[in-house]
Amino acid sequence: MAFLLFPLLSADHGEALPIILDCVESSNKECLSAMPKGFNFLKGYPLQFGDRPHIEHSYVFTKGTKYFIKICKAVGKDAEFSIFNGERKIVGSNKISGTLNNTLAYECGATGIYYIKIAFSSSDFCGNCLLAFSR
């Protein structure tokens, strides 16, 4: 998929150098093959954490649309991720009864901006996040 190719500017020449993140690429196939039937790929988010405790992405969700989120990892421990509405109230999480699942299905109740926050206990995590939808 094209979303795995990232331009990086060379410090010497200011040229864009394509870099494929091996850890992200290796989990891409797993993520796409796990998309449920009836869902369409919407967006892919590469995840490399390093020293950051979490990453947050925003997306406009539409009322009545079902969304599917899956974290696919190549390196690291499981991720905890949550969906927040525009008022920053949690509307969904992959943590159920203390157990982290790698998927979350959410049916949107109101059109607006939503935030997907992904947090890890390990700084060596690398993988990607898949966002898909179904109407």
C-alpha cells in the first residue's frame, strides 16, 4: 500500500529519500487481510513510538457509519487505544475487563471529529493501525 512510503529530507541536499519502514510494512498484510467483510479501507496510520508515550490521530466520523480499528504490530507489546468524541469524552476502547483486544468496532452516533489515541507500555513498538468503515 502507498501509505507505507515516507519521504525523508536529506540533511545534506534537501532531497526526498523514500524510506520504507520494515516493521510497519511487515504488519501491513496482516492488517488488510483482517478487515471484516463489508468494510472498506479508509486510512492507515504507521506507528513508531520511540520515546513518545502515545500517538493521537483525528478523523471525521459520520453518524450511522460503523468503523473498524485494528492495531497490527511487528515489534513490541499490545496497545491500548480509545476513541474520543469532539468533546474529548471516551466513546470506545479496546480494553475490556482488563484485557486488551487488537480490534474495536464502533457505530458512530453523531457526525463530527473523533480522536483515536493509541498508547503503549513499551517504547519499542512498531506496526500500524487500520481504519475501515461500513454503511
